[in-house]
Amino acid sequence: MNHPSKIVVNPEILGGKPIIDGTRISVEFVLNQLASGVSTEDILEDYPHIRATDVQACLEYAAKSFRNEVYVDLDTAV
């Protein structure tokens, strides 16, 4: 699925981080929640104004960002 309009950037919201359209929830936040073991269902319960397709759009955005083939050494990034 492709959800390009669900992820937007507004320099006046969260310093221009990519966010779910119509919210102040960043892609980064959603990814960190998922990486920490929080389920999509729990995210949706805690933030009822977003949908499962929004969470999926965050994952798609992250996957597409790696297509630039710029990798960060995790030892350096930490």
C-alpha cells in the first residue's frame, strides 16, 4: 500500500520532523514505540485519533528512507 499523503513535513510542527498528517505524532515516535515492543493495537488505543493505516504509513516512510543507501554506524550513532 502507498500512503504518501499520510506523512507530511511542516517546519512549524516538531521542528519539521515527518509527522502523521493532521497530528503532532512523528514517524520517529511511532517507530520507537514499535521498536520498544509496543503493539500497533496499543498505539491505536493510546492515540485513538490515528489509524492502523497511519502506523503502516510510518513503516513505509522509514523503509523508503533507507533507499537512499546512507547508513549510520550504530557505534557512532549511540
